[in-house]
Amino acid sequence: MTSCESKSQNNMIPKEEIVGFFDRMKSNGVDTNTKMLYGYFFTNDEPKKLEIVAEELKKTRI
């Protein structure tokens, strides 16, 4: 487990919620069968912790 990974899975989004998200996108006319761009945002009150995560992400960059 890297420092980026959660030690618990309590903060995971339930599969049903993700399926619902895609269903709503489809009903709003979004073609979810095409390539899609996703973004991730990290927040923390302590900037040093974010810097640690940033360094880990730079190591795994492809």
C-alpha cells in the first residue's frame, strides 16, 4: 500500500451510485461509450500531506 492509498474502504463510492451517475448522464444525452476525460481532486487542511500525495502520483505517471 502506498501513501496515496486509503487504509480503509469506507470512503469508496458504492457501485450503485456510479451506475446511477452513468444512467443519468445517458438520459441527459451523453454518449458514455466514447472516450471520456475524468479528473480527481485532493483536499486536506495540511498542505504537506498533499505534497506527499503529489510526489507519489508523479512516480506513477505514465
